[in-house]
Amino acid sequence: MTRIGTSDLDVRPLCLGGNTFGWTSDEAESHRVLDAFVDGGGDFIDTADVYSSWSEGGAGISETILGRWFAKSGKRDAVVLATKVGKAPGLEGLAAGTIREAVDASLQRLGTDRIDLYWAHADDETTPVEETLGAFDELVTAGKVRALGASNFTGPRLELSLETARREGFTAYTALQNEYNLVAREEYESGPAGVVAANGLAMVPYFSLASGFLSGKYRPGQSADSARSAKASAHLESPRGQRVLTALDEVAAAHGAEVASVALAWLRHQPTVLAPLASARTVEQVAPLLASVDLELSDEEVAALERASR
């Protein structure tokens, strides 16, 4: 088990993303994915109130599907549950009133009395940091939220939030969720990574598999059945993308593992990373995610992936 930053939350080092629920996975398949993840040892699940506003189900459908699964399975206490505020239609930003309204709506959809980790889904420079953190602190005091995280924050803005929390005595962010993977490294490593490390925060990277590109299903001359195929396939056009796939193939072959497992294991070996976040559209995609938790890479393999991804 691994502690989420300075919180009292312990998780296995893998987070299941709920962005597919109600979008590329219907409710029945979403429930099968959730069962497979938790029955396989997973205990950290992440969603957002905005998931999936771009789908027929609309904003809140992912939380609703999760809430129905909790009610059916009785597994709410078996997981650390994370959701987000700040991007849902009509509830954009991090003003105090928005946060108060959004959390109650999320709790109702999720069918639970508390959110274990509540993320600010994106920075809001139009709202004073003191107002945002004060509202979050109220939720922690009320028992609606156990810990707080920031997503899509720059280093300076994250540092400002941490300094403000210390000065005002508010509950501070304990984790960061930004994009980070083998083909998207610079923005995190040259920016907020130093703030995360200096303050003992945990990094929970999203797009850990680069929209599926690092799952190994995207190859030159081949098409993949995915709603995100255009974004993922774009990496095939770069020399780095091809180098990374070659290096992943070599390491995966040495371990008899899936490419996706190796890509997630590489992230887990990086400083500040607590638990890579990845989603599964089908139940068959869950096993490679879970396998990454126990996959130990040698120093030489980590270095080889490092070189390929530069």
C-alpha cells in the first residue's frame, strides 16, 4: 500500500479512470470493469462530475454509473474514491458556491456520504485562491471530503495554493493530477514536479497510456477501434513515438508482459509518481493494468525507456 501524499489514504499504486463509463463503455460493461479491477486487487478509482458531457449520457453519467455499482456490489468501502469539480457545464471554475453545489450533486450521484479525494479539476485564476481553499476546507471539516488534490496546475500556481493553505490554516492539496507519460514528459518534469517533490505531494498522472498509444495497439499501417484513435495515432508520426514503442516491445518481451503494463510500470518507477491513472473500455483491458503493479523493471530497462522517450 502507498500513502497519497500527506493524507491518511493508502492505495495500491494504480488508479482506474472512470472517463469511459457511459461513454465508450455502457453501464453493464462499466460494472464488469469495476468488478474485475477491485476483485483483482485494485482499490483506487477516479472520476469527475464532467464525465462524460461529450457523450449521449451527459455530464455526471460516470458518477451515476459508479453510484449504481456501489449500491449493487456493496464495495464502496473497498475503494478510495476520487472525483473532481470545476469543469461540468454550469459548474465551471472554483468559486466557493460552485464547489458547495458541485460536491452535493456528486455525492448524490455517487450514492455515498464522502469523497475520499476531491480534485480541483483545473486551476481557476479568476477566483481568489483563499476563497477556493476555504470552500474546500469547509468540506473536509464537514466530513464530505477526506483529502484534496489539484489537477492541471502549473508549478507556480500549485506553490501559491500550498503557501496560502499554510498561511491561512486551510487543508492543503495532497496530490497533483497532470498529464505525464513516456511521450509527454517535459511539461510536468520541467514544471510542477519540483513543487510536488519539495512538498511531499503524490503525483497521479493522467493519460498514462497517451490515449491508448502506449498500450501497443497502435502500429504503423494498422488502425485501432477507439474513440481516441486520432490523438493516439498522431504519436506514430514522431520519431520519439516509434522509439518508445520499440523500447517498450523489447522490455515487454523480456518479461512476457503486455506493452501497457510496461508503460505503467515505467511511470511507477518515476520520482513523485504514486499511482498511474489508466482507464479500461472493456473488461479484457483490466488485466494488463493490474499486472503493472507487480512488474519490476531493472535499472537498465528504466534507462532504456528513458533514452527512447527523450
